Amino acid sequence: MTFRFDRDTRRRWFDVAMSAAALACVGIAILPLGSILFEASVRGAAAITPSFLTLPAGSGGIANSIQGTLVLIGLTGLVALPVGILTGIYLAEFGRNRIGGAVRFFVDVMTQIPSIVVGIFAYSFVLELGVAGIVSRRLVFSTITAVIALSTIMIPFVARTSEEALRLVTTSTREAALALGIPRYKVILRVVLPSCASALVTGGLLGIARVGGETAPLIMTAFASPDFFTGLDQPIDALPLRVFRFAISPSLADNRAAWGASLILVVMMLGISIASRAVIRLRSVKR
Amino acid sequence: MGKRYIAEDGSPIEPPMHPFRTSRGGAQRRLVATSGDLIFQSLSTIVAFSVLGLLALIAGILFVAAEESVQTFGFGFLGGTVWDPVSQVFGAAPFIYGMLVTSALALVLGVPISLGIAIFLSELAPGWLRTPLTYVVELLAAVPSVVYGLWGIFVLAPVMRVYIEPSVQAILGFLPLFRGNPIGSDVFTAGVILAVMIIPTISSVSREALLAVPDTQREAALSLGATRWETTRFAVLRYARAGIFGAVVLGLGRAVGETMAVTMTIGNRNAIFTSLFDPGQTISSLIANNWLEAGSLELSALIELGLVLMLVSLLINAFARLMVGRVLHVGEGAE
Amino acid sequence: MAITPEEKQRLQKGSRRGIGVVVVVVAVVLILIAAVVLSGVLNPPTTQKITILGAGATFPCPLITKWSSDYSNVSLKYGGKPTQVQVNYNCVGSGAGITQITQKTVDFAGSDAPLKPSERAAAPGLIHVPETIGAVTAAYNVASLSSGLNLTGNVLGEIFLGKITTWNSANISALNPGVTLPSSQITVVHRSDSSGTSFVWTSYLHLENTGWNSSLVGKSINWPVGVGASGNSGVAGKILTTPDSIGYVELAYTVQNSMKVAKIQNPAGNWILPSLASTAAAAASFTNPPTPSGDWGNVSILNTAGATSYPIASLTYLLVYQELNTIGTSMTAQKAQGLVDFLWWAVHDGQSRGAALVYPTLPAGLVTLDEGAIRSITFNGQTLHS
């Protein structure tokens, strides 16, 4: 067959070229991810020693930052998960009308508030309370204020993921349970929720991962601390905040510490993300 | 509100009749059989409405706090180019400008790559590669913003300063946009990092839009002799236009609200810049920088700026919602 | 992060009945978190802890951080119980420190810039307690130059005004005969936050350069040119990572990071390298301080007399309320006592930590002044240190 550079050949070459370009796009996107993980591992590994992980920031370690992050996501989860899931239940089960539509709209609006604005809100709110004399002004720099900020981010997020999870359950499941005479609230609690448990858990875990990495609201509420957690009304340290502080320091030791802390943070966040996907894989029915 | 009773694989589903209603339209008698039902329904309703109350609280606190600035500067605030705590004159223009330029740059760089990824993962990738690659791209969204900033300061900025920016300047230096002394912590670097951060958002929503295109479209094009790329271009992309556009707008919404990575790489200069290689400032990076030290009028001005940011973000997301309809993700990523 | 379409399809197919595994996993995670939290809370119950919050200048940040760390290891007794006093000082810049102490969200503030009249009016009752002395250096990062380039305040003003743009400009080479200067562009680095160090630097430029007028003096000005960074550490970091850059950085940071600094000409005509000795010399001739509760707005140790004095030196102050109950309900008698005792320790024992970090010890006259200031601090009218 003679080779002719006609329209068909051009089209075929173009097709191959575009496929290559698409593949290249994937490569370009993976490049920064690979670079971040590589740099964090190599530069951070040098900083991670047993004392780094057990000493507080006042002595050069990040133990109190790790504790702070765990405290913050634990408390935020404690507040936001029930509230978010109940809101999701409202939206999915009782909210299929115009009022529910309005609620859904406003919850969506809340998910889009930039996190720095949430930080501003938490600070201003507690400061107003302090000026009014209801609480001490010092409370603006405390665990409570930080939890207020993080919950404001997590609640609408969990509400929407919970609603999506509940919607995955088909109406026939609900109808079948009702037909058996089970009261409605038991249908929700005992039939619907367990059916979409993996999606609910995933939504919750993703919400936790989201707030665990937040820095902007913490700059103006948590204040950071060289010491371990000392109380709900005291400042608290957190990994993202510590990474930020170390990153802008000129000292090379601090910069290495920043990479070490960010490695721990990234491992935690990736771990949660992978865990949530594993929950889906392990618990979905294969057919 | 029209509902689309089509499943993701294209087959029609019957419109659901909510099991807790005994009739459609007309009188709506609800099934409240036991006191348990009443308690549960009231509880979840109260919680949902108190979440709304939280939103009202946010709006209330912010509007009240911004009052002082609104009354002092009026509408001129948006056009003011000076941010000077010494003379107590504050204007939003450099930061709105910075936000728009960095986001636009992020879109220019990020959208083609995201589309390429979406097309590759939905059309071209072999089945065994699809899932792992999807997860890898999703991992980009799992990295916290502050880590992007750290990487930006120590890895990207030097590379930009030494290799990339001089090369760009060599080619495009005749444009005023690329003049000046490239130093690495500038608008260009911030734009590149933002582009990387919005790739997962745009690509995943685009992918959903592409997957929603029925196979019949692809089959029709292929049966007419189109190559794979031609199928994608003429049959699939055209069909998924609205969804992809919505994905892009969602990515824009994400870029606009981004704080930490931008603060750490943009150079922190409160002025309107002419070249992409100049340092700049966005609304969120200004707030992050100045919050703790702001006296009462500046604080009020910062809160007013925050409200502007929130409004811009809401408008962008509302627009995206119109485009994308039900193919939508909840807000992503951490700052 | 979000759920991918494939995952949605899997979920739609249904999940396995029974949430046992999930509950176990969630319970384990929550138990772990609780353990971590409790391990922090259940610290040795025998020692009580007092936390004191401070915020402000990055100028003395290394020293105050060292004080905070050392003081937490000092065994103290309050109310008969062994106590640990933890000072949490956040280095966020002088402007932020003044704002926060005015809003009473912290217990004390640090600032290199003395309070302006408007700031004194907004926070009545704040007193100045100078706790150490520092120097503002002109630090640069030019590969072909070593440390000790001669620069005058006038030339530095021209650089920061953007009038001198390359390293090999005539003004700079005139000051440095025999030194080969590169032709590269100068990148100016300044503070992006409200900074007492900026106040000291711009005050000096105003004294030395006629083009640097008084509207450009302050903690937070409209810089004509340059790139901004947050904090002394941010500026130092920016200089270190930006070739051919120059900025102003407190001495301690330049020593810690082995940065190149310029020699500045002092009023006696000598080229002085910033150092512990030359900074101490600058402060030695400081006399006639105001009272602690007075106006410190005119205090300056720029361009002091002395052959070896470094011209760009400054005192830095801790700002405390004279009557500590001004802070509000978060201040208790015990905390007030703890704060006062810490201040006393800082101006006496704490001074010995200065030399290693390149902060000269306070001259005797200032120590006496500070003692008087600390003695005047009261809580509910009761003085706390005799």
C-alpha cells in the first residue's frame, strides 16, 4: 500500500497527537503532586526524629501541633457530624418541598463561604461577645473559637454529603419498610441510614480531612502555642499553623521542620482520604 | 424546578413518589403515626433551621462590623487604590484586581490541562488505568493549601525565577504583561499554584459531565467514521458543553477563595501591578496578612472586603450551578 | 476531595448490611483522639499552670522565645502550689501587638515603635517597659559580594525609593572603591505587616535622606518599590531566597542565618558593622528616659554619639497595663503576679540570655527604670512587686 499524506492520514495522525496531548495533560498534573510528595518525603524525613515527634514546639518539636490538630478535628467532628447529618436527614427525608428547597439553597451558600471569611466571622463574633461582657475578650484566641470556625466550615459540607448519601437509598426500600408498618423515624434510623452508612462515613471523613488542613481560620483564632493543650479557653497549636510559621522563618532548621510537619499533615490527610475510599470499596455490594 | 428522570447510564427512571406523602399535589397529609416520628422530625427540622440561623448570624455579624467602613468610604471603596493605615484611607481596587488576575491566570493555565485529563480519563484511558489515575488526580485535592504554599516557596518559586519566567520573558517579553524583573514571588507563581489546585475540581466535574453523555452519541459518530478525537470533539464535548462550562466556573470559585498558597507566594504588595512578574495581593491574602494588626477602621474595611469576596464567590457558584444542574460536587479543598 | 462518579455508582448499587465494622473503626478513632486529648489534660496534677499571652514585635522574638522557654522550666510557687508559668508570645509584628493589647485580647504586647499619641489615647494606662536593645541591619544577598559593603542612609533611601536600581550604580561604587559591583537589578524587600522595625528603619531614612519625607515614616507605609514579607523572619527568608536583593532585618536574624550585612556610616564618620558591641555602644549614651507611663514618642537611639556606635539601633518595649484588671475577667490575681514576676526575671536574669542571641544587656540606668515601672504595676490597686 502506497503511503499517501491525504486527509485520512492527517486525521489519524491528529487523533494520535491529541491522545498524546491528553496523556501529557495527565502527566503535567501528576508532576506537581509527585514533586510535593517527593520533596515532603525527602526534606521532611530529615527532620522527623523521635524527639521531633514528642517534644512541644517550645522545645523544637511538633508534638503539641499534632495533638492540637487531633483535638481540633475531634471537637469539630463532635459538633459538626451530628448537626450536619441531622440537617442532611432533614433535607433528604422531610425537605422535598419548597421550604426544603430554600434550606438546601442556603446550606449550599454556606458551603461556598471562603474559609478566611469564616475565620473573620468567628473572631468578630467572639470579640463582640467579649465587648458585651458575656465572655472574656481573651476567648478570641482559644480552642473554642477555632472550633466555632471549623464547625461552620464542616457542618454545611457534611449536610450536603449526608443528603447525597441518603438520596442513594431508593424509595422502594423506604416503601417496603413502611409497608411493614414500621414507624417513619425507625425507617430512617434502622433502614435508610444503615443502607448508606458507607457514604455517610465517607462524607464525614472527607469533612474531617477538609477541616484538618485548614489554616486561614486558625491564623486569627487559634493563636498557636509552644505548649500542649491546656484548656478549651486557651490558645491551641495545630499542624497547618505550625507549617505556616516554620515556612516563613529564615532558619534552615525551621524550614526542615516545616517539611517534617507538612509530611505528617499530608500523610494524615491522605490517610483519611484513602480510608474513606476504602470504606466505599470494601462495603459496596459487588454484583 | 425541572427534574431530569434519567439515570447516569441514560436509562429513564420513574419519577419518585415520596413515600411519606399519601397523595401528589392537593392535600398533603403527612404520615406522623407515633410520637417518635414527631420528635424525630421536629429535631431534624430544628437542627436544619438552626444551621440557617448560623448563616444569618454570620451575615449579621459581618454586615454590622463592616458598617463603619461602608459609612466612611461609601461606594468609592471599591474603586479606591490606596490601602494606608497611616492616613486611614482604604480602597479595595488593588485586591479585587489581584484576585481577578490570579484567578484568570489559573483558569488560562488550568482549564486546558483539566479538560485533557477529563477527556483522557473518560474517553481514552484503558479500563485498568482509569481508577488508579482518577485517585491520583483526586489526591491533588487532598493536599492542604498550606503545603502547596510551602512547596511554592521552596520548590516552585526558585524554578520559576531561574528557568521558567526568564524563558517566558524571552518569548513574550514585548508584552507589558511580562516585563520587569522576575523574582519568583509574584503573581505568575501564585497563578500557577492556583492552576494546580483547581485542576482536580475542574477535571472531576468535567468528567462527570462527559460521562453523562449517552453512548449513543459516541456510537453514532464512530459509525460515521470519525476518529476517537473527532468523536470526542464533535459528539461528546458539544453535548457536555454546559457541564464543562459549569466545571470551569466552579474552579474559578475555588480559585477566588484560596488563601494560604497565594499568601505565601504572591509577594504581598498592596498596589495594582502591571506585569505578571510583579508582586501583588489578593483579597484573601490581604486579610490574612493584616487581620491581627488592623485597628478598628481597617478591621471594618477588611470585613467589608471579606463581604465583597463572599459575594463574588456566591455569584460565581450560583452561575456554575445554573450550568451544571445536578452534576455537582460539594465545596472542595482546604485552605 | 469528592466522591468520584465510579464510586457513586458503587454506592448506588448498595452497601453491605450491618454497620458493625464501620462503628468499630469510628469508635477506635474517637478513642484515640480522646486518649490524646486526655493525655494533655491529665498533665501532672501536682503542678498548676499559668498561661500568659503576649503578642507583638518580631524584633526581639528570638530573645522572648528563649525567655518563654527558659522561664517555663523555673520552678515557682503560687498559692503554695508548685506552678509552671508558660509565656506564649506570638511574633506577629509591633502593629498587631499594639492592636491586640488595645483590644485586651492579650496580656502584654511587644513593640519597637513607641506608642503614638492616638495609640496612647486608645489604650490609656499602658506603660512602656524597655526589655532589650537591637539593631536594624541592611542585609543583602549578592553572590559576588562579601559582608561589610559600605552604605549610607542617604544611599539606602535612594535604593528604597527606587531611584537606585542596579548594584553597580555610581553612588554605591563611590562608597566602595575597589569593590567590583555586579550590574544586576536590586530587588528591595520590605515588611508587608505593620512593623516597629519598619518604623525604626524609615525614621532613619527620614533623618538621612531628604527625599524620604515624613509621610513615609511609620510602622506601615506605602513602599515605593519592592516585595513584601511578613515579620523579620519573613524578610530574612525572602532575602536569602532572592538573589541580588536587599532589605532591613534585625541583627539577631542576620547572625543566626549568616547573612551579609552592610557597614553604615555613623555621625562620627566611621563605618560600623552591626554587632553586639556596636549596638551596646549605641544604647550606652541613652539618658533621660521618660517615665514608664509617659510619652515615649520622641525616644530614639538612632545616630547616637560615639565612635563605635551603630547608627540604626533601637530600644524595644513591652507594653503592659499599669492596672492589670483593665484586661478584664481573664486576668486573675495569680496571673497578674505571674506576669509581674516574669517581667522582673526578664530584665534581670533574662538579660544573660541576650549575648548568645546578639541582644546587648540593658544598661544599668534602664534596668533601674524598668524596676520602677514593674513596681508600679498593680492588680485591683495592690502592687505586685515590692
